[in-house]
Amino acid sequence: MNTRSMPAVSVLIPASWTPEQALAVLELLNDLRDALYAIHGDRIQDMLQQEQGFAARDLQSSEPDGGNRSF
């Protein structure tokens, strides 16, 4: 699944949260990331590398010199 084709999602963070509440959310997100990575880490790495490769090729093809620079 290519995340670039997904619509953007806005998240409203209540300004009334205390720093402690904000920290609790960050800790939850870190735990969620760690759990997902433990299950799908290898595939996530592969997908990130593919996306970065596609982005690098897209950038090179959009440059006037085709990405071939002589320094």
C-alpha cells in the first residue's frame, strides 16, 4: 500500500491537555510503534526502502539534467 495515495488526515489536539496527558499519548504511540515493528518490522523496512527508491528516482527524473550532475 502506497501511503502517498491516501488522503491526508487532520488530528486536532486539545489545547487543554496537560503536559502529563500529552506525554501519556506519546508513550502510547511509542508502544504502538514498537509493537507494530516487532510484528512487521522486516516488511516495513522493505516498504520504506522501496518508497525512498521511488522518491529518489522521481526527483532525478524531474531535474532538468535528469539527475546527472557534473561537479
